[in-house]
Amino acid sequence: MGHNRAVLGGRRLKAVEAINLTKAFTLRPLSRKKKIALKNISFELEERDHLAVMGPSPSGKTTLLKIIAGIYLPDKGDVLVYGNSVKKKARAVRNLTCYMSPQIQLNKKLTIKETLNYFTKITGKSISEDVVELLKTVGIDEKNMDSRIETLSDAQLAVLKLAIGLIKEPKILLLDRVFGALEPKVKEVFTEAIEKVSEETTLIMVDQEMEILGKFCKKVLLLSREGSMITMGSVEELLKTYPYKFDIEVIPKKALSKEILDSLGYPYHRIGSLVRFYLTSESEVLDLTSKLLKIKDKIISFETSSVDVEDVYYWLISRE
């Protein structure tokens, strides 16, 4: 699934260039009031970059992916996909991108063969050996091409959707919450499938699964609730700006009171009843561990880990 790197006039084209991107939606039919989804977003991605788009809900994450895919048009600004304006060359942009979402459904009464034939016809592409091998990873081959879509397992259906998107050999793969909708066993199979195709592809992801985002993405774009850009950079750069080195995640038997949490003496963040403490050194880890052991009757378990992109995300959001 190798791609030649796009070059124009001796200059390598960016995979994505967002320029002062703004998008708003009308709140109700015939209403003049609009809700801003994205506000003056500008950034660049090189070919084969892997970007996690993060932010609270709503912050315009899905809107951004759909604009890059040529599904929505911006109200102001533009997005260039390998030099193609989404406003002026939407069809070219759609040919270069593949947008995937759990909301995209296939006709369950059609067979696998009928479905693949339909998409090869509309894309004008044949099924590559890479796509054939991808389908084989979940047991889809010549023997069951006449099976209906409704008979497929969740893992087979997820990989089939990915395979369909790859028929047109996109340079950019946009994954919108596809992992969060999958069962653990299906997720494992789908993760392996994405790993195979992501090496040669620019990847842009939105997902609730922070672990998945951390696994695939080396860059992060963080959006605010108002749809503006808080920051963008490599995960490594963001971790350098983060003042903590460790976190301790505590699962209590029931929600701990603010008084108890404050008495432990370290900054923390609540995620439901779960509590995550942030620490700057190993000595602080030892100190908090001893304090937690003193209230072990109130705790189911706690776990220490080094900081990751999820910690940075919650920290940056809390500062807004």
C-alpha cells in the first residue's frame, strides 16, 4: 500500500494544511442563530504523521475530521489536502481521504462480494493484494464471499469497513471514535489491522480510548469547548511542558469526600468516583502510597504509573 510522496515544483506537499478554519451550524431550521464548532484553526501535518485530535464534548473534533475528508465545507478559511483545496477540489480531497465512523453502515442484505463490487465500481479501483490480505486476517476470503453482511462477526464487519475504505488507496485515514465502539476482542483484531495500514498512511484519530490514541499517535491537537485550538505538538513536547512525572489512580469503594482528598496533600482530578493524583517525584509517590495505605478500608485498589498523553490532556483542559 505504498504511496509516492507528493511533490509540487520541487517542494514536498503537506499532507494537511488547515488555514484559519471556521465552521458554524444553524441551531434550528429557519433560525439565524449559529453554534460555532471550529474557530480559526490552523495547523500542518506532514505525510505519515499520526495525529490525535482531543478535546471535551463538544469541541468540534468530528467536524474537523469531516472537513478534512471533504464531507463538510468550512464557512471561513480552507483546508488543503496535498495541495487540494477542500473548497475548490472537494472530489480530489475525497479521493485522497478515508473517513471511518461507527455511524457509517453497510447494507446487511448484500453479500460481501456484492458490497466489494459496488465500492470498486464507484471508486474505479480494483481490490489490491493488501486489501485481500487484510480481509484474510478475519477469515474473509473466496470461500465466504457469498455470505451476507448480516452474518459477519463484529470483528469481520469492522475490518471489512476498513478494507472498503482502503480500496481507493487513500493517503489519509480519518478514524472517528471507531475503537470506543468495539468489544475488547474485536478491538484487538482491529488494532492489528490499523497497525498494518498506518505505516504508509497519514492517520488522524478521535477516540475516547486514550490508550489507543497514545499507541498510534505521536502528535496531539487539543481543542477547547469553544472549538478553538489550545495547543498542538508532539506527545514528547507536551510531556516536557507537563509539571508532573507520575500519577496514582485510586479506585475507592465509594466516592471519597473532598476533605479526605485534600488532606492527602497532592493535586488530583476526579473522573467519576475514580481519582487520579499527580506527583513530581518518586519520594512523593512513596509518601502518598503510605497515606493511601492508612485509608485502605475506603479503597478497592490504587496503581502508580508514569504520566502519559491522557494526564496531559486533563491537565491542559483544567487550565482553560
